[in-house]
Amino acid sequence: MTFDLSKLAAPKAEQRRSASTHHGIELVDNYAWLKADNWQDVMRDPDVLPQDIRTYLESENAYYTALMADTSALQDTLFEEMKGRIKQDDSSVPAPDREFAYSSRYEEGKEYPLFVRTGREGGAEEMLFNGPEEAAGTEYFSLGLMSHSPDHTKLAWSVDNNGSEYHHMRIRDLESGTDGDELTRDVGSFQWCSDSQSFVYVKVDENHRPNAVYYKRPGQPAELIFEESDPRFYVGIGKSLDGKWMTLHTGQNDEDEVWIFPADAPSKDMTLVCPRRAGHEYSVDMHGDTLFITTNSQDSENFRIVTATADAPDEVHWNEILPHRSDVLLVSSFVVQNHLIRLERENALPRIVIRELASGDEHTVSFDEEAYSLGVGAGYEFDTTTIRFSYSSPSTPAQVWDYDLVDRERVLRKQQEIPSGHDAADYVVRRLQAPTEDGELVPLTVLHHKNTPINGTAPCLLYGYGSYGAGMPAGFSHNRLSLVDRGFVYCTAHIRGGDEKGRNWYEQTKKAGKPKTFKDFIASGEHLAAEGFTSPGQIVAMGGSAGGLLMGAVVNMAPNLFSGIIAQVPFVDVLNTMLDASLPLTPGEWSQWGNPIESEQEYKIIAGYSPYDNVREQNYPPIFALSGLTDPRVQYWEPSKWVAKLREVTGGNSPILLKTNMGSGHFGKTGRFAYLEEVALIYAFALKVANKI
């Protein structure tokens, strides 16, 4: 099925010349006007968007709606079948905390969960927070924190009502079920103090940067106890599992600084663990007065673990307990009373390693599939011999296990149910290795139906991200089955920029190395075609946010490889964004992409690949871009400008679609069913460009 471009004239954004000069180089931007001068106000109140910008975005929404109208029935079908894979009355496994067990559950047909608790061993259920009731009458409802106090008498909760990620918090008395009158605005992270009355929180500033830490006691004004002056650094608050200490972390992508202070007496008098320095990344977990520090110091690219004491935490006193390994990435770790638990990854496959603190003895939890995903994290309790982990693979629905650290026994606590039916034996999971032009091998996780012919005739959806060291898990997604069951091969490309093959897999792609990410993705598509999983021109590429940068770059570089591009909240205006230090993320991102304000060389590097600046006259495949008006991460004007420029160079002769969610942000609609409407739309686009309708 093709796009009927005669149905409606494509919107044509007015060109208003805007020019600036950097390092003696003129930068012309004819669509800069799409960035509202009052963008910060728009984040809080979308109604103040200037009318000329609103008119343009609404015309683009009308255009995509018209071009996708012939898929309306298909979208309905996709929505219903994806909804049919969701257990309507689903619930989480209760998490024990002293005399209680906390969990969430859904009621039939409801979009939002109920948060409840019972006695530790079961019994009558107590309602703590009724999501459907709280969300009633709101167009957008996204929960932030949900934290019960140490004495179990209060609940701190926050919500974002427009997608801007400005979360406002209230404190609920759990005996009466009523909220206090005080509303704490713009809350980032939060922790209860030991007295269960006071709390510490991080406040987000007008530039959407979490930079100030406050200590709030009952009946008293909030006291500022820490303020970060460097706009590159974001602040967060943590708390040790034993409840004794709080940690204040401030940092950017590749530079950290951590302070510690007692959870029963927060104040400006904090203890610095290690002063910030460029390139030093570290995190701190507390076990009584012992610090467990994960650090990349001493050239430990994949990280090592050291210990220190609270009264002498500085680097000179660090004692190594886990050395650096060049072939194994330490992903995360935490400590309980008698054990250190860590998640690590080798050759793109994860495993859980348990260390007994007293003896140093270790054992491993792993699985045998070619590709799979593992997750593990601390619960509420410190004095425990049980941890909980999750497991899934592209063909195996999620499982939740309890694991006894002493007896080494696993107990399956939950198996994700697919009400409409699922047989893992109907699907094939493969792990391939795609060769690159510089001799690397890119891991590919491939999923297809057992009846799909692997002879080059199948369409493929190729997904990638490749930024910030964020590895893409090889986990289960029931939504993907709607494509796979219709003959698609679904592939996740674990390209450089992630950390699937260790920290260097990410480090290679900073600044001048960023094009390696794009070339890896193209090499992945070419390898899939060479191996018969698909063919050139039958690949639908998909990525979001920094993965949207990937989409914009690869379609400029190799448009004929793809039958379609799906770019979700795409970071495509890299040069202009990195030149604007007022934007929420920009200062902290200079270590990733470069600082084009200060460096001519880095200006030229970014200008060489920035998708918006490299749109050119060539045949582009169909492109579908999606954005959110109140997105604080990738602002709406980036995809808007990109689409306008693509439309300009193609003369409106290619299907270039833009959908702007006028009442939401980076993550689209909320609600477990509502978000499926957008997934159905995206999949309908993929099926349409693949002629699978």
C-alpha cells in the first residue's frame, strides 16, 4: 500500500532567515522561528504556545492523519491484539518491608495501578493510592515518586500532569488516607529521613535542571543544604539500604562527585568522598560505616569495586576488592547484610554474581539462551538472604524469581501471562555478529516467526539506540509480536555507543567517534541482508531520542537501504542544540558530543553529521517523526524543523510525516492501554511501507 500524496497538500513551513556566526562560520537556519521564544513557559502551560507555531504543528498533525487514514482499521486491529496480550488484572509480586508487603495491581480495564499493602505473610489489603481515581479528569497523568516512610505511616507521592516532567509532591497520612495541604513543586529525587517526619528532596530549576537539595522538617520552611552551580551537573539523593546514610550525587555523563551524611541529621556539614575530576565516574553504596565504591579510577574502564570507611572515604584510603577486567563490564551492584550482589556483562550477555562478604566466595546466576535480559536490584530490606531478579528473552515472557543467597535455590514468583496465548516454540531467537569496515563485530539480536522464510524476502524492523553507554537488553516485548507474526524479522542492533561489549564500546563514539554509531547501524542492516534475513530496501529503521539522531544520520547516509524511517522524539538538531547553553540538557551533554561554542574543531565535527544540517537533495524513503510539545529532553522544534527541511528538499514528493502530541512530552501518552494507540500507529506505518497490509 502506497501513500496517496494527492490527498492533501503537504504543509510548507514558512522560511524566515536566521543567521549566526561561530568561529567565523555562518550558520543559517530558516526554520529557527519554530522554537518559541517562551519555550520555558510552554513547558508548564502548552496553551501559551505562539499561534503561528501551533497552526503549523496542527497542519502537520492533520497531514499525517490524512496519509495514514487508510490504516485506520489496521490500527484498531493492532491495538486490540496488543491489548489482548495484557493481563487485565495484573499485579506485581509483593515486596516485603518489615511487617508489611507492598505491591501494585490493576483492575479490569483500568489505565493506572492501585498501590496497596498487606501484612508480610498476607491478609487484608490496605489501599494506599488509587491511580484511576487520582487520574480522573486529567488529560495526562504520570506518577513520579511513590515512597512510604520508614515507620510505614506516610506516603510521599508526586505527579506530572502535562508531560514536562515537572513533578509536584504531596505527603499522605496512611491512617486517614488524606494528603497534607502543602504541595512541594518541581521535585526531582526524594528520601525520607530516619524520623519518618522529615525528608530531603532535590528541586528542579527553571531550566529543568535538578540542582538544589532541601531539608524539610514539619512546620518549618525547607532549608537549602546544597546547591550545584555548574550547569553541567545534575543532583540526586540516595539512601543506604540499612537506612543509616544518605548519599548526595552530583555529576554529568562522565564525571561524578558524591557526598555522604547521616540520614537522621541532614545538614550542610557533609562528607565528600572524592572530589570531581574530568573523566572520573564513581558511585557509592553504604554498609554500616563501610563504603562500597564502584569506580573507573586507575584506568579501570569497565569499573572496579573498592571499599573505604565513612571517617576516611578519600581515595588514598581505598581498598580494592574487585579488580578491573578488560573483558567484563560491571553494570551495577548493591550490598545487603552478608552479601555483595553485582550485575555484569560479557560479550553482550548478562549474569548475576553473588559474593559472600565474610569469605569472599562467589557464585554466578546465568541462563543458556543465545540472547536474554537479566535485571536485579535491591528491595526494601538490608538484613535478608533473598534477592529478586527478572529474566526474559525475545521469545520468553518476563519471569520474576526469588533467589536464596545461601541455599542458592530459585523460586519462580511470577510468569508474565499473555491472555491471548503465546508459544515460545513458535519463534526463533538468534544472536548474529555484523562485521564493520574497521574490523569490529556488532552483536545483533534477531527474532522471527519459525515460519518466516529466511531467503531475503522478509521485511525487517531494525532498532537501534547507540548513545550514553546505554546497552539495549535482549528482552521480551509482546508488542513486537504484532510485526513478527505478520512476517517481519525484528532485530535490535547493539551498536557502538551502548555498552554491550564493555565500556570501550561506548567510549569509542564520543565526539569525533560518533559516526561509528551510524556506520555500525548501516553495517547491521547490510549484514542482515547478506545473511538472507531481509534485503536492501526492505528495512524499516526505528529509534528514539538519541536513537532518533541515529535515524536522521543513517537516512542521510544510506537512504536506499531503508523502506521507511520511524524517528521517535528524535534528537536531530544537534548543532543548534549544543550551541544553546540555556536548554536543559545542553551543558551536561558537551562531554558526549563536544562543545561547539568553545571549540571550532568540535563545531565542525557536529556540523559534519547533525541530521538537520545534512539534509540534502536525494530520494528519501518514507519518514515518520513523532514528538511531544512539552518534552524537556528533545524539544518539539527539533523534529519540526527537520521535517520542514526534509519537505523543502524533497519538494513534498516523499511521504514525510510529523505527529506532535500537543499535550504530552518525551514519553507520549500515559496509561497501560492509551500508549498502545501510538504503538499501533507506528506499526501500521511500518506495515504500510513494507506492503504488508
